[in-house]
Amino acid sequence: MAADNVQFDGVIKSEFHSHIDEIAHIRTQPTEDIILARNSELRKNPGAIMDLGAKSDEGTWGRLVASIPMNLFEKAQRDGYDLNNRNAEISAKEMARYLQSTEGKMCLVQGKN
């Protein structure tokens, strides 16, 4: 199979391969390894990420927990994690469940390395 058409929007690379009566679409995110390596480095330095709003008068209002490459996010949904559920409680539980998986742990920016 040879690449017939390659499109790259700067974030996601789409390749269409064809062979006789078969077409395959392969999506990759060239920055995925960079994102996961950065996550690993951040986990090594717990003080690198401060709570959102920590220095404001109102105080902390959130925390960066993970940085998930788009391809891994979409794969998680295909694997059965309901990350885009309209019910915020359900999507939050699904995200917590995903972040406990082997793949999800690579996306964490805080916690054990």
C-alpha cells in the first residue's frame, strides 16, 4: 500500500492509502511524543504546575491534571470511555477512569512518574 494522499494541518496528519479494492485512513499526531514526554517531565517536578488562580484574590479555582494528545483522546472514546457525555458528572467519572488506565497515566501532568 502506498500513500496516495497526505494532508497535514499542523496538528494531525492524515494519510490515505489505497491498494486494489482497499482504502485505509491513518491519522497521526506528530506532536504526541512531545506532549507525552513533557507530561513525564512535569510529573518529575511537582511544583512546576501551580493551581489555576492560585495567586489571585479569589484563590484557586482549578487544577491542570492531564494533557491528552488528540489521537489518544479519540482512541479512548473508541475504547469505550464516554468522555464527551453531555452529563458533566458522567464525563468527569469517565475521565477519571481513563486517567487510571495505563494509557491515561501517560497523559497525567501531576502524580507519580
